Amino acid sequence: MATLATGQLTLADYSKRLSPDGKIDPIAELLSQQNDILEDIVWKEANQPTSHVVAVRTGLPAVYWRGYNQGVPSGKSTTAQVTEPCAMLEGRSHIDAKLLTLNGNSAAFRLSEESPFIESMSQEMVGKIFNGNVGADLKTFSGLATRYSSTTAGNGQNVILGGGSGSDNASIYLVLWGEQTVFGTFPKGSRAGLQNRDLGEESVQDASGNWYQAARSLFQWDGGLVVKDWRYVVRIANIDVSDWVGVTGTQATTASTNLIKLMMRAIARIPNFNMGRAAFYANRSIQEGLMVQALEKSSAALGIKEALTQFGTNMKQLEFMGIPVRGVDQLGIAETLVS
């Protein structure tokens, strides 16, 4: 499958551009290590301070067969404007200044103490990329599950049903990231990704109202999701996790709803893989089953390959038809049935 085109930037790419020595910000690396999807997403600066306005083509112009000495009517395509919001995610921390003194005021110690905030911000952002619903919370943005929630919607042909009908249902997503397909966005004039501001040392109160000195930090991440072309996302929903684990029922190898077959169908619905970088996203239960099948070589389409992260470290990567299969903990096993 195609590699990411030059000029389509991930968080690590933006980090390198902003660092004077060309190195990756430790926060950018930690984010991608904890959520693989953040290695894949293409980020693009929004064209508005709080949102990104995108023109979506809704119809093609009429064209005609003509004969000699005959003209044809002029035509035009139709478009619609869609406004995608940029949401604001924040967290604040404080560390006893005495602890910093005891540890030599090292940046590494402070980062280790504040890493839970990085993890929490990362999980929250990834959770919204999949499960956000601006209709339920105006402070957020709509994720893929909200956008691909019905087989009868305008994008319904890219919602494939896995046959599950119980309470332990999961989804797997195929996304092709690119500036003309699907990308993350951040407010015009701001920076991409998680920002950490050192607020210096201040007097703070403990739970009893007593004062002490603390080093305070502000974590901020402003971002949103833009689906510019809905054809470049496919959701396989209603995967019965119990059946998948037991390789029975709807997930028996002979069943028409077997996940391997549905993943092949999902690939067939992506118009052009040269438009960006493709990846599947699944919860750990789904990914685990695929890894077992790859190890047992029960499907020629599955494999575990040697790969490099964007940080240059070696890794083992699960692939299906050459497309990475990423684990995402924010994808659950008790999803509402899709119809």
C-alpha cells in the first residue's frame, strides 16, 4: 500500500519542524507510543480560528456525447460546505517544588511525574476521534462511530455489518489518512498536538487548605477531525466478540460474516489507496484473534512483519493485505448495534 505523501504531516513531523535541533519532542514520542493511531493521522492547520471549513463535492457535472456540428450544454459540479469544529482539551498539574529540588530539578523527572497527564490527554483525544458526538456535547467533535452509524445513511455503503446481535459487539475501522480524505485539524495560527506550558512555581493549597510551593504545568490540545471524503473510511460493525474469540457462529471460518472476509470487503470499498496512508483499527480482543491467526497461518492475507516506527525503532507489526492493524483501547466490546 502507498506510503504517506511528502507534505502530509504527523505529530512527529510537526515536532521536528518546531524543534531548533530537529529532534522529536519527548511528548510527541510518548503520545504515539501509547496510542498507535497518532502515528498515522495526518494533521492540517485549519482555515479558521476555531474550525475548518471544507467543500465536499455532492454531484458531478453532466457530460454528453456529441456529433459533428453539434454543441453540448455547459455543466457544473455541485458542492456543499461543511464546518468541522476544533475542540479544546486541557489538564493542569502541580508538583511539590521540594521534590524537584531533591531530584536536581531535572526535566526528565518532571516529565515522568507529569506523564499520567500525557496518557490521559492521549486517551481522551483518541476516544473522541472514534466515539465523539458533538450533538451530545458541543464542546467536542464527532468521531467515526457517530459519522458511520447506519447502513441507510448517505455513507451507508461503507458500513458493513458483522452479524452480531448480542451485547458484546465491536467494530473495526479502515481509514485512509490524507489531506484530501481524512485528517486531524488544529486551529489556524496554533500548533499541532499536545502542548505543555510551564507556569513556573506558585503557592498552592493542599486538601486541608495549607500552603506549599509547587511547580505548575498546563497541558493543552486543540484539535478536531475532518472527513473530507467519506469513501475513505469503512466501518465493520456488529462483530460478536464471543463468536470471534471462539471462532463460532457469526465468526466461524465458513460464515459469510467472518471478519477476514469482511476486511477484504472493506478494502474493496476504498477508491484509491494512493491517496494516503491506510490502517485498520480494532480493540485488543479483535487484534489478538488476528495475531493468533497470523501465527497459525490460517489466512494468507495476515502476517506479522518487521517494521520501523516513525521514531526509527524496530517493531513487529500485524498486517492484513499489507495494511497495518492497530490496537486501540478506546474501541470497546459493548457497542450499540448498528442497523
